[in-house]
Amino acid sequence: MEIRLATPDEAEALWHVRNAAIRHGCKGVYAAEIIDAWTPDAMPEGHRKMIEDNPFYVAVTPEGQPVATGFLDLESGSIEAIFTLPEWGGQGLAARIIRVLKQEAIARGFTQLTLASTPNACGFYQKQGFTIVRESFYPSKLARAKLRCVDMVCELTQGE
């Protein structure tokens, strides 16, 4: 499975990965109406801009199908959009993307990374070296709700 930089023309496919991952992984965490609002089929144009403006990585099958995503938000120093299609879960793709993102961050001079995890993914991020800072509520315009999150941090060292 190849991990590479995504291109803006893949935005719709990456949006599909995001929505499928949220709909599957968060159904026991947030109310159905929140998930429905948070995962509209129509992709906001801002999603394409995130791909253009940040190192946005994707895991693709040999046929080129995107199955997992993640990016480094260069403005905030945070890891974002770590999503895997449910049928590709458990294969280490998200962990591989996080390793690439850590290397990218180190190369750009970052000494730590942050992220806001959904409660269901917190344990996964702890296995990737992130520690819990606090619980918070993220105001999501798409979901039209404040989403319960776990703020996390990871100190970076050379050789990660």
C-alpha cells in the first residue's frame, strides 16, 4: 500500500473516505443527527483548499483508490483528517500516515504536534505517542454542534 501526497483533484474521493470513517467509527459516540449533519455528501470547497495548502497524505491501493488519509495543518501544527475506510481498518494505514506526518513535521521544524481526537479514537492516538491534555468541545459548523473531543499532544524527536 503506497502512502503519498494527495492531489487536489482527489478531494471528492478523500471526502468520501472521511465521511465513511466518521459514519462508521463515531456512530456510538455522537447522535445520528449530528453525524448526518457532520458528513454531508456534498463536499465543502474548503476541503480541496486544505489539500492544496498542507501536506495531505493518502494511502492508496495498487489500483489508485484512496483508503486512508491524514494531513499536517501547517498553521496550527496539528494532525488532522486521520480517516480510514471501514473495510480497510486494522491494517496499520493510519499509523503509517501518522509516522509520515511526524517526519514531515520534524523536517519543517515542529517540535510537537497536537490533535483533537474523537473519544472513540483516543486509544489509537495514545499508541502513536500522543498523550491526553484535556477533554474539550469542538464547535463544528458542519455538524452544527459542539463535538466532545480529547485534546492530545505529541513531543517530536529526531528519528521518529
